[in-house]
Amino acid sequence: MEDINVKVLDEVNKGTTMGMEAIHFVSDKVGDERFKKVLDGEYGKYKEIANRVDDIYSQYTSKQPQETTLMNKMMTWYGVNMKTMNDQSNSKISELLMQGTNMGIIEGRRLLNNNPSIDAEVKQILNDFVVMQEDSVETLKKYL
């Protein structure tokens, strides 16, 4: 059976990867410099959490952290492009990012609630990731 700590770290890593990729995919569609700076800040928050996962991952396993599959990356890219083809407004981009972020919040809260035995450091990273995403939703709401 896979160590629950590895599972949690993999899920956080996949979430940070998806968040960074989604921001990367929409950033060239953003014309508003203020909104672009907000997205750059959000990207940095995802990157910081991903770095924390990388820093402790080897304590739990010798393998590399799981990332999103090529298929998921392609589907995200395709979805962003299709959904912003006719509407590249801050509101539309914010909506798309919030939808993905909400999925991450749900999965993160589920992991926190159903895995009381995860190590304290892993739990802290997971909790920080969920809180960061919740804060991100609040930030993005301003652009709807």
C-alpha cells in the first residue's frame, strides 16, 4: 500500500502543476496589466507550495513527485482555448481559474478530513495549499 504521505504530496504536486499550467495558458490572453500581475502573484504562490513538496518528497519515497499527465495538460490547454475563443475578458478568465481552483479545494479538504494520520509537515503543506487556493478564489472573485 502506498504511503498516505506520498499520496497527499502527489496530489498537492498535481494541483500546483495544474494551477501553474492554467495560469500559464491564460496569461497571454490577459490584456489588463493589473490582472496579469495578480495572476503572476498567484503563480508564485503555487510555485512556492510546489517547492515545499519537492523539498520533503525524498523523505517519503525515492521516486519523483507525480505531475499531471500529458493528456490532462492537453485537455486543460484545449479547454482554456475553446472557452476563451470568444471571450477573453478578465471575468471569463477569472471564472475558468476559479472552477479549477474549487476542484483543488474540494480534493484538498477531502484529504485533510479523511487522513488524520498524515505527518505534521505534510499536513501543513496540504493545509497551506488549500488555504492558498481559498484565498485565490477570493482574489479572483474581484475580477468576475
